[in-house]
Amino acid sequence: MPKLPRSKNRTTSDSGSAVAEFALLALPLCIMTISATNYAINVYSDTLLRAAAISTARFASLADTSLDEAQAFARRICLSQSMALQASCLVEFATDARPVAVAQFTYQPLSLMVYQPEQVTIRVSTALEASKR
């Protein structure tokens, strides 16, 4: 079989095409992976804090629970969360139309790519079992 000229051999060869294809796909795949990871972390942390806010409001609404005990419970939950979230937890009793226990959790969402200045506030209210002062 006769050898092809060197210039014609380079144009028909597939050698090195895998590296070029990888280079074209690497950046979009990395961006998609980081975005998906960021979304998953934020959904997970939001779900945890919503469940914690609900359980804190339920605990505060019990008849034998004082405001100090409810605030200690909320602080314990906030301390157990990741320090990267910068969460703040607050419990109070409100007596507008009827007495309720209000748990308010505020946190800064994590961001792996772009800074998110908006804080997320989760506010849960539960009717009290007995009137508290």
C-alpha cells in the first residue's frame, strides 16, 4: 500500500480529536455540576431549617413550655446547623387575634458561584395550647 503524502494524512486523521472534544465539553459540564451541587445543598439546608422551625414552633406552643425554654431550644437547633449557613433563630409569643408561638429562622443561602445577597426567612406560627404571659 502506498504511503499518503504527509499533508493529506493529517487532514483525514482522527488523532487528537478526543482532546479537543473534551476541552469543548469540560467547561459546560463543570458549570452544570457546580450549579446542580449548589442547588442541591440549598434545597437540603432549606428543608432542614423548615423542619427545625416547625418543630421549634410546636415545642414553644406546648402548655408547659416557657419562652426561655423555647428560645434555648431554638438556639440549640441553630448551633447544630452548619456555620456556613449563618442562621439566626428567634421564638416569640404573639397575641394578635389568638395566642400563637412564632418561630422565625433566617439564613444566608450558600453560593458556590455567585453571591446571593438575599437572606431567606422561614416563619412558622402554631396556636398555643394555653394562654402564656
